[in-house]
Amino acid sequence: MEIKGSFLAWTILTVLAVLAVLGLVNRTPEQSLPGQTVPEQTLPGQTAPGQTLPGQTLGTGTLKLYLCDAPLDAEDVTGVYITINETQYHRDGQWITCEEFEGPQTYDLLELTGGNSALLGEFKLPAGNYTQIRFMLDIPEKGSDKANPACYIEFADNSTEPLFAPSGGETGYKAIGRFEVTGNGTVEVTADFDVRKAVVAAGSSYILKPIIKLIVIVNY
């Protein structure tokens, strides 16, 4: 009886071992051993978190672009007017027009000081990082004669003088500064002109040579 009992116990242990081995062999990829986790599986056409398919973008976000200026010290100047025909952003080596901007629009920079600003528009941009915005102004090249200039200085005696661009309005004026547009997010950015340094007297003419900075207000 003792031999039969030992043989029966050995038989049961052998069967259990075989079943355990078969369970490991036939285990599906979705199953895991105790204490293990299985990586998430992706179906054809799907992507893992943080990955994109070739040609797939991260969506679009909104750029709210404002215009402002630093105070001008010259007491005899009552207005500095610029007319923007077009606003562009720089991406992948190309300048792309912001279709939402409806030009031409004229702004008096002296009214955009002391915390005041003008909203140029809310533009839909592909998600990503940006470093440049360009403004295409209605401004002639120095030496040309324009009866009704769209960019000009106004003085206290109500007289005006046209503003000229060193190379004409074809190349536009670049605003420099880094900002990020996130998918379905909004970033508010100010293009800060500094008229004190932007307007340069050249004999009897005035040249517009601004250094425009892009300043991030908030990103949400």
C-alpha cells in the first residue's frame, strides 16, 4: 500500500508538471507570467503614445498676435503710422501667409504704449516651435516719391513726413523671438516695436529700421 501510494503521488506530480509546461507553451502574447506586464499592442495604422505616422501632423493651434511699442521721447512727434499689408510666419524654411489677417491695416504706434496693444489677429498655425514673424508693410524705398504714404510720421504742427524702407517693402520686417504653438492650444505673443530706435533721420528723410522682438505673454 505504501508503494502504491508513492506511485500515485509521483503520477499526480508528473501530470501537474506536464500541464504547467503545456500552459507556458500555449500562452498567448496577451498573457503574462505572474509579476510581469505585457507591452501595449498597436494595430496597423495606429501609433504608440508620442509617435506619429509618416506625413501625420500634431494638429494645429492658435497664435494670438499683438502689436505694441515703447514710449517715444520726441515731444514734437504726435504719431508714427505704419500700414501692414500682410503677416507671415516662418516654417520649414518658407514664409507662409497668415490668411486670417485682413490687410491693409494702419496702426499708430504711439497709441500702443504704456500697456496698450492692438490685436493683429488669431491665426491657425501647425503645432510646433517658431522663431520668426514677418510684416509686409506698404512702404516705399528711400528716394521714391509717394504722394500719399501709408507709413509716415505726424508732427505737432500737423505736418507729416513719409517713412521709407532701406530696401523697399518687398523683404518685409522680421520680428524675432521663440514661441511654441501646441495642438489645440493657444499662445499669445506681442510684437514689440521700439520707435525710439526704429526711426532714423537720414538728411531730410526718415528711414524705418525697427528691431522687432516677439515676447510670449501666455501659453495655454
